[in-house]
Amino acid sequence: MTQSTTRTSSVPPLPPPKERRRLREAKAMTEKQVAEALGVTQATVRSWETGRTSPQGRRREAYARLLEGYAAELDEKKRAKRKRRSKSPETAATARPVAKTEAAGTAAPAPAPAPAPSRKKPLNRRPVRTVQADSRSRQNAQRRKEKAAALAGAAAAEAAKLTPAQAFDELYAYASPALVRQTYLLTGRRTLAQESVERAFHLAWHRWPEVAVDRDPAGWVRGAAYDYATSPWHRFRRAHRHPDPPNGERAGRALRKALLDLPPVYRRTLLLYDGLGLDLPETAAETEATTPAAANRLLHAREAVAERLPDLADAHVLHERLRELTETVSAPAVASAPAVRVSSERRAKFWTRAAIAVTVLIIGATAFTVVTAPRQYEPTPAPGQRVGGVPAPMGPQKLSRQDLNLRAKLRDVPMNGPERLVPRIP
């Protein structure tokens, strides 16, 4: 018992799925390389990074130690960069004359005044905005996210005092209205948007122990809602074959139409990055793609929107318009949180009973087969074979064609013979 406890305590904790992906990409490692190092498939590593599955046993320990090594190497690189910055050439050049002056016992001369910054206006050139430049310009947004995460941690500590139903109701009241608007922009169908959000919260309540400890519960529900909304099976439903007509909303109608003309993958990437303000790694993780693939999708989506709407060629303007659209577009109202919880429980009960019924049916069919099956082996009779040297049967048998012809001839011949050969009817 003591050895197992010691071993468990020595194993480093496994970071959240998004942190796993960030560490791998920061180390410039591909999913295939990590899979080969752990002895698993590339699809398994992808499912670990998206949070669909979690490693167990020795694989969990090996994966945790591998990520811990990546984190340690990244920390060492950060420390080395800080040391190089602290020992910059300007600092060293300033420190040397000061040290010589103190050794000579004289007063240090006043440093020369720094040259005044040039007031020359820069050239009026339009900067070329790329995905990397946008990521750098969002450092302040990332800092705000970190502060919000800290506040969310404090809120989570307070939410720990709530019951699961109360915590779910708060999450539903906070995230459901925005999710319905976002899903409506993603699909263009109000009924499908409402259905997708409700199904996502059904799944969240069914798996609440997992969702409650997630770093971003709203993001977990958003991923489930987007996956259900963009499922290709909806095209076979008559009510969802075509998007809904605009309901008197003139603001943003052209942008919504341009979004619906994009492929679903491009549309989702553009909505997550420019509409919700997620960074590129988070967008790639939620769309289950690599970071370069997500960047290419984003650039192609921006180019397609710029071709239709030249006013939105600037990425910053497009970001502002999409953000306003996600906050102002009208969407159908969703059901109440208790109704969603009751519906989720009823759905879980139905599928549980259906699974039990199918299992009982399979068991009954198997038992019937076992009871009615033959107890012993009965060999099949061998096929018949022709035996030679046996005399022809003398009894009545089927006449051949030659016998039939002879009988017919004999029946015809007596009519021309003597009368005694002709039978008479008494």
C-alpha cells in the first residue's frame, strides 16, 4: 500500500487538454512524434489533446512525464531570455564606467542626455496584417483573459459551495443566450441553433462531473454545440436543408450571407477567432486541427469575405463587425435550465432502457439458440453413386421412347390383322 501511494505521488499531474497542445506546439513537436515516443497512434494523441479521452495507467504516467519535461525546457528558455535581457549591451556599457569611477574614488559624470525622439511622421503605408501579427496584437487581450481566469477561479471556489443543479443553472443562464446567437450565425437556422444548444447542455448535464472541473465549461459546451450544429446529417432533414430567410434584420445581413457562403470549417474558424476573440492555438484545438491548418483556414476565410465585402478587408474591422454581430443578432429563446435538466435525465433514461431492452433481446435470442440447437452431431447422408453389373428391373417402370414407339406400333398393327385378334366389347 505504501509503495503504490509513493509511486502515485511521484507521478506529475496531467495538465488540461489545451495546455497539452500548447506545450507540444511550443516544443515544435508533431502529433506523430509524440505518438511514436509514447507508443500510441496519432489519433490517440489528438483525442488526448482535445479532451475526448484521457490516458490511463502507464501511458498516463509516461505522457505526464513527457509534458513535464517540455514545460521544464520551456521554463529554462524563458529564464535564459530574461538573463540575456538583464545583461544587455546598453546595461553593460553603462555599468563599466560607473565601476571604474567608484574604484578611482571620483564622482561619476552625469550621463549624457538621451536624444529626443524624432517627430517625423511615418509613411502613410497600410500595414500587411497576417495571423501572426494579429496574435501579437492580442497580447493585451491575453492578459485580460488571465485576469478573467483568476476571477473565474475565485468564482469557481464560491461555486464549490453550490449544488450541481445550481451550478449548472448558473452556467446555463450565463452561456446559453450567447451560444444560441453564435450557433445561429454558424448555421443560419434558428430552430437548429436552439436544438444544438439544448443538446449540448443535455450532454453537459449528463457528464457534469467532467464539465464542472473543466477550465472553461462554457467552451466545453460551445464545442459540443458547434459539433452538433455542423453535422452533415442535418442536410437530410427537410426543415434544415435551406437557411432561414432574414427576419427584418438589415444590420449585418450582407456579412451573415457571406458567412453562410463559406465552407463550415472556414466559417467556424472565422467565428471563433474574429468573432469570439480566441487565440490561434485555442481555435485550432476547438476545431481539431493543427495551428498552421487553422491559420490557413482563417486567411482563406478572410479573403473570401473581403471579395464579397471590400469594406471588411481589414482584419481589425472584420473582427469588430463580427464581435458586434455575435452580440446583437436576434436568436430564438431557449428553454429554462430546470426543463433542460429534466429533458436530459429523461433522454438518458430512455437510452438506458433501450440499451437494456436490446441487451435482454440479445440474451434471449442466445438462450433460445442454445436450447433449440441439436445436442449431438448427425452426419449428412452421402450422395448416391452409380453401381454397375446390376440387372435391369423386371417390374413396372418408366418406358423409354423406344418402348413407347413399339407400344404405339403394336396398337396400330392389330386393327389390320385377323378379326380374332381384335378385342370385342361385350
